[in-house]
Amino acid sequence: MSWKNNINGFRSYLMLERNLSENSIESYVRDVNKLVHFLEMNDNKVSVKKINTSDLTAFIRWVAEIGMSASSQSRIISGIKAFFRYLILENIISNDPSSLIEGPKKGLKIPETLSIEEIDQIINAIDLSHPQGQRNKAIIETLYGCGLRVSELINLKMSNWYKKDGFIKVIGKGDKERLIPIGNITAKVLNIYVNEVRCHLTIQKGQEDYIFLSKRGKYLSRISIYNIVKELAEKAQIKKNISPHTFRHSFATELIERGANLRAVQDMLGHESITTTQLYTHINKEFLRQSIISHHPRS
């Protein structure tokens, strides 16, 4: 796959998975394009899969030599590292050539989450008089009820849904499989969609096993889910900047705030490292701090 195609994929990832603003996305993409420009300028035809730490070190040195400020250099390094992390996540490369390059020190960024009331607002904003409304309700309930990535949601299969056992098999990053329990509310809404809406669709050849389909019986794209979420959030008058991934953050936060075991949450989310899951304990600490401030007589 060419640099251009990988950069386009990176752009989609930043929008759909990271929920960044258009300005932030353009900034990241410009940083990667600077790297491509540097390689072309030096007649270096190295591919995305073959680029190494030496190539990146030469690029960073060049960035410093052309007079960019320390803050600009830090931002570019951050952008390049984000790009190669994306390539690792997508299984495009197996080793990160930017891992040895020192990046800027950054503070913890706590992800945006939705309260139960805000999720109910979104669900109540769905027009259930139309078949697509039932589908959209099932999408929201599944995102929130199972803590899925958007890429996992769109690839859910009928054949991987074990109704009697109350589990669904998810194919996560790196094609790793995991079983996720489906709660009663999510199962009920999914059954309504499958039995009352999906069964009436004319499903396109090769798409028969996908759970979530368009009204034309086609596999839903990540962009489609993103647009559904954005439209419903606007309709529900949610002021937060949310994406499909916000429901995953909300799912994890709720579990930890209610005392779920961190390892169990790690397994549910499909995190390689528990360090990633521990981010949500910081949200929990803030929740506890606010509780004390609100209720303790000495606060």
C-alpha cells in the first residue's frame, strides 16, 4: 500500500477512532506529508513497511536544520509517532521505527464520556417509526452495551452471536478474537432489529452474515456509523464532541466506577496492555474526588 493510501487511512482513523477536530487531523496529516516530502527530496523511495529509525532520525535532524522552533519540532515528532502507532494498530507494520525517537512529554488526556442520562437522551432522540430507527437504536445499544470499537461493530456477524449463551464473538485489532457478554437490554434491542427489520431487507450477495446493514442490504462503513452518531447527538442536543468511540469510553468508565475488576475490563475492551485500561482509573479518581467535594462536610 502506498504512502498516500496509508495517509488517507490515518486520516479516517483520526476522525473515527480518535474523534479529533478537522484542524488537528490536518495538522497530523501535514506532519506525515513533511516526512514524505523529505524522502522524495532525498530520492529515498523507501516504503512505509521498510522505513527505519535512521530515516526518521535524518528527517528530524532536517526539521531542526531548517529552523523550526522547538515546539514545532515536538509537534511533528508527535504526529509522526501517531502515524506509526496507527500502522501498528492496523497490522500494516510489525515494528515501530519511531519508538526510539524521543517525543514530547504530554499530560494525561482523559477521554470524553457520556453520562447514562446523556445516552438515554440520544436513544430517546431516535425515530422508531422508521425501520432504520430500530437499527440505529441497536447500533447505539451495542456500542455502549459491549464497549466495541467502530471497526468491531461493523464486522459483527450473525454466525458469531451465541444467543443462548448470551455472548458475541468480536474480531479485534490484529484479528484477535474475544467473547463479550451481551446484556439483556442490548440483546432485546438487537433481537427486535434482526427479527423485525433486518429480516425484511434484500441482502446483497456476500453480505448475508453481517448484523448491521444499510437499507439496501449492504455492509455499513465506519463513516456511516460516525454520521449516525453525530446526527443523533445533534438531535439530542448533546454539546460534547462525541464519536462512536465515546460509547466505548463511557462503557469502560461505568464498569470501573461500579467496581468492575480492571483485568476483566481489559479483556472486555481487548486491550493488549493493562496500562491502556488504567487510563479509566484516572476518570474514576476524578469521579471520587467530585463525590467527596459534593458530599463531605469538610470539603
